[in-house]
Amino acid sequence: MTIRIKRWEPENMFFWLTHGRRIANRNLILSTCALHLNFNIWMMWSMVVVNLPAVGFLLTSQQQFLLVSIPGLVGALMRIAYSWAWSWVGGGTWMALSTLFLLLPALGVAHVVQDIATPFPVLLFIAACCGIGGGASASHLPNISFFFPKAAKGFAMGINAGLGNLGVSVSQLVIALLISVNLFGWSGGEPQIWGQGGDVHAVWLQNAGYCWTPFIALMALICLLYAHDMPRLRLTPFDQLTAMKHRHTWTICLLYLSSYGTFLGLSAAFPLLSHALFPLHNAMGYAFIGPMLCALVRPFGGWLGDHLGGGITTMISNVLMAVGTAGVLASMPGEAGGGSFWLFLGMVQLIFAAAGIGNGSSYQLAPKVFMHEALQQAAERGETEAEAYARGGRNGALAMNISSVGAAFGGFFIPKSFGNSLTWFNSFVPAFALFFLFYVLSTLIAWLCYTRRSAAMRC
């Protein structure tokens, strides 16, 4: 079983150097690997859906965009429960259990893709099951934040989330390769015939689910044996409602939505979006690049937040996302055709890179802002530094939970916005215009609340 910790003082330098750092780093590694698997499962559906019509599933474009948006919606809802469940069960124990839950969507996807007569409601149910992987961030990141001292929280959470988020890119790359290989022989099921134009060949879409199952079982076992449980916080839905009354909870949530929501939504929608805009270009080989870039630069965003300031780093990232969105609008083909696929691809990579920096810088605002506030109030309330640290850490964890839940809805709204924009206006321009305005609003909020010299919580 997991190891239970009774005493934890990361701000005590002697404790940190002699005991704390080793334990913290072990749990960071385990959490990052488990979180990576959760993102593999969460985003595998987008790579499956784009191939379903080619193997015989009768789906409209609107239905396809709906199918890739559902995991984002369910993942966001799952985070509501995950954000407090870990604090009762224990971070390490919950890490093992939540990893084991991933077997349901992995086996479910492998089963349904083998029958082209599968009803659309069943496909929606399997899409919802994939959302299970979306809940993990709400438990992993707050749990890991307690292992590290204040000065190292941003970088630690950047590593945890960044390499965890890399699961999106790995999933898109691995699945694109493995579905073309008879990976499991007779035990993996019969192949499907993939056909588009003159290109016809055999594929094994079930590999998209089966390939993760041994890693899920192994990771769950390792977490159960070697992870640590911190003293239980026992967060409740009532605590979350209390945290929602704080103004900074909402501003941080909006800033995290602008970056993390972009990462999730654009990752899920990109294969379908690029195919709809530039059908003569096969963008499947490029689908993994943006999510990989976003995940890899997230630790850098956390580092910049620690050294340059979370507010100014977040503000710059939103400016870059607005510039990238304007570039995408300039690259899109019009009624008479035209457009530039390579400009489109380049601007999408700019959005992903900026979103990755914003992911790291905006998420670490929560523990820093609430810790700063708690230490400011300590003298007024007659609290010791330890009491203030405990209160600030708890409030910061609650704010991170709410931000994580809110931002995950981007994985639903962005693909759904593309589908609605195509249905209502026969164009993706209105959707991108809306995103551009949102990035401008986020830039303004980052400047007002956390960047300008007179900001109460400039950090």
C-alpha cells in the first residue's frame, strides 16, 4: 500500500534537504507518469473519430465535432469530483485508483470501433468514458503542490502538468502509427478496411485502446506500492463553494481557461479542423506537433512565472495567442479557394506554444496569490507563519481545483464552437474571431490584476 506521511515541512530547509526533496521528487515522477497516461486516454478519441467515416461509420461533420467535444465536457465534470476525492483518500492512493479507472475507456474504444453498425448513442457513451482521463489534473497538481516549497512550486507543477500534457501529443503520434499495424495478431480482432479516394488499406483502430492497457495496469501497481499520502486535507464541495466567493479564484480561472482550454480544445479539434479547411493536405502527420510543443514549454512557463512574474508572463502569452489567431484567420481559404496551409500550420503552432507558456504561468498564480494573501493577513490575525502557510496552501489548492475544472471546459467549447460555426455560418471565421476577442480580454485582466505596478497582488 501507499506510504503515509505524518510530518511535512517543505519550507524548513534542513527538513527539505535531508528528507523532503527526495520524497517530493519521487512523487513528482510517479504523478507525472500517471498523469501522462490519463492524457493519452483523454485525447485518443480525437484520433479515432477522424478515421471512423473512412472505415464505414456514417457520421456527419457536426456529429464528428460533437464526438470529439464530449470527452472535454465529461473531463471537466469529472474534475469536480476528483478535485476533492484525493484529499479524502490520500494523494498516492487516489493516484493508483484513478489510473486503474482508465481501463474502462481503453477497452471500450477497442470494442466499439470494430463494428460499423455501432449506434451513435453508444459512440457518445464511449466518448464520455474517455473523459475519465480528463479528471486527473484536478487531483495530481494540487497534491504535488503540497510536496514542494513555495519557491519551487511553479517549476514542479510545470514539470508535472507539462510532461503529463505531453500525453496528448504522444497519443496522437502513437495512435497514428499503431493503427496501421497488426499489433496483437489474432487476439486483437479483425482489421477494418480504410478507404478514401483511391487510397484503400487495412487498419486496426482497436489498437488505439488496447495499446494502453498494460501500461495502465503497471502504473496503477507502481503508484500503489511507492507513492506517498500526505496528511489528509479532507476538502469538501462546501470548501470549493467558499473558494468561489473569492475574486482571485475567478480571475485565475479565466486566465487558465484562455491557455489550458486552448490546449485541450485545439488538440481535440485540430485533426478535423485541418481536414475541413485543407482537404488536399494530410495533416494527420502534424497533429502531434502542437500539443507536444505546448506540453514541453509548460515547465518553461512555470519557470518564467517564478522568475519574471506570473502576471506578466500570462499577459504576454495571451498577446501571442491573439496574434496566432489573427494569423490563422489570414491563412484560411475563402469562397474562391486559396488560403495557405503552411501559414495555417505555423500559426497554430504559435498558439500552442503561447498556450503552453500560459499554462505554466497562470496555474502557478493560485498557490502564490493565496499564500501571499495569507502571509499578509497573518500579522492581523495573530497567526504563526506555519498557520498562515497551512491556510494559504489550502486556499491555493481549492483555487487550483476550480481553475482546473473551469479550464477543462475549453476541451468541449472549442470543438463545439467549430461545429456550430460550420453549421450556422458555413465558416470557421466566427469561431476564431470569438477566440481572438477572448484572448484580448484575458490580456487585459492579467494586466489589471497581476501585472501593473498598482496591482494588489502583483506577482
